[in-house]
Amino acid sequence: MKIVRYIVDGKTEYGILDGERVQSLAGDPFQKLEKLERYHKLGDVKLLAPCVPSKIVAIGLNYHSHAKEVGQPVPKEPMMFFKPSTSVIGPEDKIVNPGCQRLDYEAELGVVIGKRASKVAKAEALNYVLGYTCFNDVTARDWQAQDSQWSRAKGSDTFAPIGPCIETELDAGNVLVEAYLNGERKQQANTSDLIFSVPELVSYISQVITLLPGDVIATGTPAGIGPMKSGDVIEIKVAGIGTLRNHIA
């Protein structure tokens, strides 16, 4: 099931995406999934980020290929950092360069939390996941190198594109993640190359940070990171989910 969040007739709603048609939901899917007998054409709605996270917990160096690419040892524990809710944008929105010299894409699988998760066991972790989405961990690479921590480099406005939907049925341990810049493939990897799996991440994070419904875990990016410039179009594709497309301003 593909859950979307959108604007239609000036109102924000959740719905179920089925091909080129959206079926409206009552309320939001984090409380109760109730379908309505109301439908919209996909072309008649404006898709938004499919959730409104209180926080994004992102993971660095979580693909073997990326650790090798940047010449870093494989971490023994997940490397966590935050992206704020104010950095979130949706499909087709503009990523705005705030003045850095190098603005990079990072294609990632996003995990959307479905219910409050605190001190969750690994074996129970997937019970707290609503579904999965495409995520772009936009990064000001020069600021990342300059600063002692990554708040500015990773958390600037528009640096967390999410979408286009939340797919509730996905094998997160075996899915293709890709990035295309102006139609040219730049990243391609399978989540089987993750150092820490989705259940491991949910459990690890929840031991010290309570995850709330709608929060997102960005699971890390594979090899192939690179720069974007004004006028570029970046697409993050995750098999079984869809394509997250954004424009660079």
C-alpha cells in the first residue's frame, strides 16, 4: 500500500495511491487507517512530503561501499546525526543552496515510524515501522568539512526531501536504491549492503531516543555521492516505492 499526503482544493489530506488515482483517508494513517469513498486523479493533487516528522535521525557510513569510497573504517556502532523538521520538503520542490560551495545528493531508504518506539528489541523493531520512503540526505560538503558538527551542513532548510509516498509492504533488507542526476545514474546499490539493518537501527536508536509516529530514519547512502548545481534535477529511486524528484535552485 502506498500512502501519500497531498493538497487538494486547498486542504491537506492523506490518501492511498493506486496508479493514477488517489483514494482519500479519514484523519491520518498514524492513528487509524480508514478509507473514504472519495477519489482524486493524481494529476489534480499536489504531493507533499508523505509525513511530518518531529525529527529525522540520519545514519552516516552505513553502506560498505560508501565507507570504502571515503576511506573510512566500517563503524562498530551506527553513527547518528539529526536533520530538523524545518529541512523537510516534498516531491518536485526546490532544493535551495544556502551559499555553500559544494551541494551533494545522497540517495537513501527512509524508514517511517508508525507508533511511539522506546527501548525496542531488535526482534520487535519492524512492528514499529509504518513503511518506507525515498530520502535525499542533501549535504553542504564544504561546510561538513569545515564544521566540528554537521547541523549546518546537513540541516539547512530544504536539505531533507522525502517522498513520494510511504510504501507499507517492502523487504527493506533487499531493495535497490539509486540516484539520477539530470537523467544520468550516479548511485546504485542494494540495501543488502547496509552495515546496520533497519531492525538494528530502530532498536539501537530507540534505546536512547524515543521515536514518534511520523519520525524518519534515514538509513545511509551508498557509494557515488556527488555535487549538484543550480538548474539540475535530482531523482532518488527506490524499487517498490517510486521516484523522488527535486530541482536545484
